[in-house]
Amino acid sequence: MALLDTTALRVTYGGLRALDDIDVTVEQGQLVGLIGPNGAGKTTFIDALTGFTPATGGIRFADQDITSLPAHRRARLGLARTWQSLELFDDLTVVENLQVAADRQSAGGFLLDLIRPRRARDTSAVERALATLGLEELRTRMPGELSQGHRKLVGVARALTAEPQLICMDEPAAGLDPVESLALGAELRKMVDTGVTIFLVDHDMSLVLTVCDYLYVMEFGQIIAQGTPAQIRANERVIAAYLGEQGDPNDHPEAPA
Ligand code: ATP
């Protein structure tokens, strides 16, 4: 069943068509990837999906037409995102970083704090997010004490506290070494097993070819290929652009600039 569907999604910046009639489908319970070189339009696509940039065309999410909804209403329906630049609060512990995100999402939480400052918080979403990503033991650590890989996982956990149906992730593996990237991939697969659907944008070909169920390849604002990782590895246009003659992602782990 399709959780998300875009039809002829288009974003224009001045004279530039950053997204040129994009049709993408994300099936419920899958990990769907989007790859492409710098400037292809990947972040613009996430911005358009989540309501952070105006777009024409159609977006259906969870059986609703969300094309004209503002970002906060899309988020409330269960459409979450992570950002390329990971900003954690450095003076808060891991669990407090998640709690802040959960409080922001809970309706009226701020007002309730003013009225009843010592009220008991519902911490279940935070605890579930920590458990899903295996971060329980790091709960009292400060972000500055964590590896880059763990910091990224805290960023993902923060998005999970909203208990979304779909998380769009913008280059979560950026800045990670191959071992950390592999560990992140394993955590993403575990998340999908708990019922969350993931739309993953990344440059790390090894990661996306290993963890995704289905992939789209974008160039100059257009989808130039789509299919399973096996189909993408065999696609001649993709091989020529990214994978080298042997179709081995380790030949060219980064997409070309
Ligand atoms: P990267 O991998 O470097 O993050 P990307 O595939 O995410 O690249 P986008 O950031 O979506 O690409 O950019 C797509 C095109 O739109 C680029 O040519 C970019 O310069 C342009 N662009 C993006 N945001 C804006 C904006 N706010 N105003 C004008 N042009 C923009």
C-alpha cells in the first residue's frame, strides 16, 4: 500500500526547475532511497514533501491530499524529517534533547508547563525512541561526549519521538566513516521493522544499495532511474554515472559533484 505518492511535483527557483514533474511512490513499511549528485534536487524534494518550500503538482500522504497543507499540519499527520545539519543542544543530555523535541510536539505542553511546572511528563515516546535506536545506555551523556555516529542516531531518535509514520532523512550518513555508516544502516533497518517507513536521501552508495528496498535516482531535477538495488546496480545510465564498469559501489562511494 502506498503511504506517500507524488504526482508531477514541481519546484521552480527563479528560472531553475529544481524539481521537474517528479512521480515518486513510497510503500508503507519500506525503506526507499533517493540518490543523485550535488544539486540534483534531493533536499528540494524533501522540502517540498514536508512543506518547507512551495511546490505544484500533487502529494498524497496516508490517504490524504496534503499538497496545500502547511508544514506543521503535515508533521501532525505523521510526516517527519531530519535535517542535513544536525543541531543537538550541547548543554542538554541525550534524553533531554529528545524530551525537548517530544514536548514541542505535544499539544499545549508549553502552556501546561506554565500552569503546572511540576506536572508528570509522558516519557513513553522518548523511551521508545531510545530503545528503538539502542541509545538507552547513552541517555545521560552530553552530545559532546558522543561519536559522530551516535550523534546522528540521537538526531534520528529525536525525529522518532513524534512517532511518525514516515521519516524523510536528509543525508544522515554525511560525515560518518564506513563502519559508522554500516551501523547506521543496521539501525535504520531495525526502525523499519518496528513499523516506521523511511525515505532516505544519501550520497553513500554502499549504504543505500545495502539497506534500501527500492531506489530512485535523480539528476537535474528529474528521476532518471528507479528500481530495486539489484535493478539500479544493473542500470546502464547509473553504472556510467556512479558505479563504474563493474557496478561496484565501493569503486565510487560518493556521487560525483
Ligand atoms: P546536495 O546533495 O548538494 O545537498 P541536492 O540534490 O539536495 O544537493 P538541492 O539542494 O535540492 O540539491 O538543489 C537543487 C537545485 O536548486 C540546485 O541547483 C540549487 O542551487 C537550487 N536551490 C536549492 N535551494 C534553492 C533556493 N532556496 N533558492 C534558489 N535555488 C535553490
